[in-house]
Amino acid sequence: MRYLRSFALFWWDFIVGDDWRVAAGIAVALGLTALLTHYGLGAWWLLPLAVAVLLARSLQRATRTK
Amino acid sequence: MNDVFLFFSAFLASAVEMVEALTIVLAVGVTRGWRSTLFGVGAATVALAAIVAALGPALQLLPIDVLRLVVGALLLCFGLQWLRKAILRASGYKALHDEDEVFQEEQAEAANAPRDRRIGLDWYSFTIAFKGVLLEGLEVAFIVITFGSTQGRLGLAAVAAGAALVVVVIVGVLVHAPLARVPENTIKFTVGLLLTTFGIFWGAEGAGVSWPGDEVALPCLLGFLALLALLFVRVLRRQRLELQTA
């Protein structure tokens, strides 16, 4: 069980890293992009915009307490 | 154009990770001897090659849109982690990675660790070299697999990583010291930008987007992200200076 936990924690840290909100935001942005495209709307702008907002918010959180 | 970006990204990402692995290997090798250390390096290299050989072709069996969506999401997670750390380092909020300091620490630990012989090897040297190369190399393997499989150019990505390995090893052998003068943060900054660019491009394509201008969108995205990142560095630097003087 301990090894399984360590294994899961390693991959979580490897992929998600310090700020899980960024990973969650990426998933939401990709979902929204797929949804808009499905309904025939141009959504190429959504992901770059989402990345800009997610990065800004993440940096804000990282520097807030320092 | 995609091939040039792909080669450049895989080469730079691999080189910067290999510089970090080289520091660990040098510290252990110089302090405790080379035989067990090099066995550790060899074992980790075999493990990494097996991961790339097994996962690369397996990923290429997925439908291209699914693959691009998954790889895009992973590259975005990964790229934004690199970029975030590079911005924090460039703006002074996070300490710069110092290979000399890491080398001293690793050397001190290696000198104090007890001698434990297993299967004819100094177990400390073997495991530290194995773990160091495997963990740093895992990021390289991840980049090679994702970049290579999405573009159907696994070979090119592997060649880029191999070229980086050759360059770092040759320079490491010649210098015989940690490569402290390599501008690691600048390289990590660049790699973060490239990974995020490809992540946006492939992620959106996987979600069904057709990019205006097709591949021309790649340098445009890269330019947008570079400007954004430099703006964040500038703002955070100013914020830090204001906090210090307040």
C-alpha cells in the first residue's frame, strides 16, 4: 500500500506539480474548446487565453505569501 | 517547420535534464569511484530506452485526435510547470539552480554514506547514479515520447535526445566538473515556452480546432507566450523591488 501511494504521489507530482489548479484549468479549457468546436464555433483563441489567465493566477498565488 | 521545432525542443529539454544528471553522476563518481556509478548510469539508460521503446509505438496506435488531446493536455501541464518556475526564478522569487552548490551537497553526502556492497557493487553509488539518471531522464523520455508519437517522428525526437546526451557527455568529460556555466534558467524558460506552445497547438487540434494559418500558428503562439512570460517577469520583478523598499 505504501509503495502504491508513493507511486501515485510521484506521478501526481511529475504531471500536476505544485499547483493543481493549473491542471484542472487546462482540463476545463480543453473541454470548453471541444464543446464550442462541436457546435461549429471557432474556438482557437480559447486555449491561449486560458493559459494566460491560468499562468497569471498561478504566479499570483506563488508570490502572494513571499 | 514542425520538425525543426520538434528537434530543437527535444534537444534543449534533454540537454538541460542531462546537465542535472551529470552533476549527480560526477559527484558520486569522483567521490566514491566510477565502476558502480557507471553501472548505475547504464542500468538507468537501459530502463529509459525500454520505456521509450514500449510506450512510443503503443501511443502511436491511438487515434490521432485522442493522442493530440492527451499529449496536448500533458504538455500544457508540464510546460506551464517549467515556465512558472522559470518566471519565478527570473524575477527573483525563486533561487536559481546552482550546479556547483548541488555538486558540493551531493559530494558531501556521498563522502559520508556508509560502504554497503551488494552484487559486487558499491550500493550507494549504484542507486544514487541510477535514481539520478532515471528521474532526470524520465522527463526526457516523456518529451521524446509525446513529441515523437504526436508527429509520428519518434525517431527524430530520439535522435535529438541522443545528440543532447553526446554533447553533454563530451563537454562533461572535457570539463570534468559540473556544467555550472550552462544558462540553465534561460534554457528552461525556452523549453517551458516550447512545451506550452506545442501543448496549446496539439491540445486544441485534438479538441477539434482548425488553426488559422495551420502550422503558421506555431511561431505566432510562441511569440505570444514569450511576450506574456517576459511581461510577467517584468511585473513580478517590479513587485518584488517595491516590497523590498517598502
